[in-house]
Amino acid sequence: MRIFLTGATGYIGRAVLDALVRGGHQVTALVRDNQKAKRVASRGGQPLVGNLGDPDSYRAAADAQDGYVHTAYDDATGRGPVVDRIALDTLIAAARRPRTVSAATPARRFVFYTSEPWVLGRTSDPVAEDAPINPIALASWRPDHERLVIAAGSAELRTIVIRPGVVYGGGDGMVGDLFKSAANGLVRVVGDGNNRWPLIYDRDLADLYVRLAQHEDASGIFHANDEGDERLNDIVSAIGPHLAHRPDVRHVPLDEARAKMGDYADALSLDQVVRSPRARAIGWAPTLHSVAGNAARLLGEWKAARA
Ligand SMILES: NC(=O)c1ccc[n+]([C@@H]2O[C@H](COP(=O)([O-])OP(=O)(O)OC[C@H]3O[C@@H](n4cnc5c(N)ncnc54)[C@H](OP(=O)(O)O)[C@@H]3O)[C@@H](O)[C@H]2O)c1
């Protein structure tokens, strides 16, 4: 299939690009400069230099696609939600325009939107995709974008919202930050650390995107979690033994953390137990189910990615 991917140089998008290319798909990837274009080309994607906030830079290329996978997020400008909305409007409009048909053309085009479980708020009892939303402040704008995507679904277009857990693997993300702090000798944990993050290994998450692209009946909301329900304290404790020096661990009261990092403190201390029954129903099964249980391997991945 011909797939248009945003965010191919990012944490999630890189893994999705690799998995789509491995799956034999032709991926056009929006990147912001020539250096990143080279990186994407070396991974088997067809780069297109442009910017999410400037639809003219990618509208024409987006027309000729069978599917759209949006993983990009503009975190640096303070206009993240605004740029995200521009991107969704542009991709959905492209997905509704006529396309050229080839032997590999699927019957329905698709648009995938990468959201986050923070739209669910605190969920100390397990919740699935049908749970009511109750977003934390950081994700307060997200439900509108999820609704926009779901409402765009039709007989000709299937639309999907994916809510990945906190991604681990390689050198990035919130778990990568834990490895970094531990390697530097001090891990600050917001709150008492008994909270559970919903988690997912980057390659398992990418496998779900590919399965959803190939599953012509799939639409709606999909959670993506390893369902390990690990407590943050257990993850932090598991890292120390694999380092030359055990790091100190400091539990920072939520109010103190909020004063320093704002709403992100609430995200870090959120307790969430999330299930992914809809993804499992299409045959998806994560290969990893624990950060703590794979701490040595994941620390090795983190070091290799940083090297
Ligand atoms: N990481 C997680 O644990 C996690 C979990 C759940 C949901 N999510 C959500 O998934 C999405 C992606 O997360 P991530 O961790 O992969 O983020 P990331 O590593 O920061 O990657 C963001 C990607 O978006 C691209 N981008 C940013 N602004 C752009 C613009 N104006 N035009 C074109 N491309 C632009 C970046 O390109 P450059 O390389 O040029 O910067 C990069 O490829 C976000 O919406 C995030 O909230 C993430």
C-alpha cells in the first residue's frame, strides 16, 4: 500500500516507518529538513520535506496515498494542538479526494491518529477502549481531535485512534528519561511512585500499526499496552542493579513537582491500568510485558541508542 506517514523521525514514527517498510509498504514520510530526509531514505522511506503547519508543503503528495498515519506532534512551538488540528484537517481532506487505483489499492482508505491514554484520566481499575474519557489537563484538547477523526469515518474511509501506553525501547521517552537519570546517579519520582504507567514496547506498538493498516475491517479506538501493570517504584528499583553505581531515588511531592514542571507532573504521577482488548481481537500480542523484567536488555538498548 502507499502510506503517508508523519513523525517518521520521532520515537513512535521511526518504529512505525521500519515496520511498514518491513511489511512491504511504500511509505512517503513528511520530514522537516534535508538531513532528516536522508535519515528517512536510509530506512527505506520516501522523504518529503515540509511542515505539518504548512499544508501546501504536503497536500499534493498526500493526495496519492491509500492510507495516512499521523504520529507527529509539534512539541517545541507551544502550538502543538493547533498544528495537530491543521494536520488532521489536511490529511482527512486528502483521504476524501479521488485517488489513482492500483493492484495493491485497498477498498477503503484509512487515517490513523496517535492519541494517548491520558485522555482517560486516573484509572486504577482496568479500563478498555469503551471507558468514559476524563482527560488530565495536559491532554484536555485531545478528545476533540479523537472525535474529529472518528466522525470522519465512512463507507469509503476507515478512521482509527490509537492510544499507545508510555513507550519504551531504544533511547527515548519517559522510560528513556528514567534510564538517563539512573545513569546520572539520581532518579526523581513524582509522588509516592506506587502509580502504574500503561506501557508498550516500541516495536510491539509499531506491529499494531501495521496490523491495523492491513486489517480492512478495523476502525475506531485501539489501546496499545503490554498490560504488565508495573509500579513506577518497581521499574526504578530494577534499573539500579544493572548500573556500576546504584542511583539515589528521591520522591518529589506532587505540589513541588507541579511548581517546577506544571501539568506534566500530574502525568508522571498518574495511576493507570489500561487494557487493549480490541487490538488483541485482531491478533495483536505484545512480545514484551515488563520494563522491570527486561531492565538489562532495555538499558542496553538505551546505551546503544545514546552512543
Ligand atoms: N512517546 C510516548 O510514550 C507516547 C505515548 C503515547 C502517545 N504519544 C503521542 O504520540 C505522538 C508522537 O510521540 P513521540 O514520542 O513519537 O514524539 P517525538 O519523538 O517528539 O516525535 C515527534 C515527531 O513529530 C515531528 N514533528 C514535530 N513538529 C513537526 C512539524 N511542525 N512538522 C512536521 N513534523 C513535525 C518530529 O520531527 P523532527 O524530527 O523534525 O523534530 C518528530 O518526527 C505524540 O502525539 C505523543 O503525545 C507518545
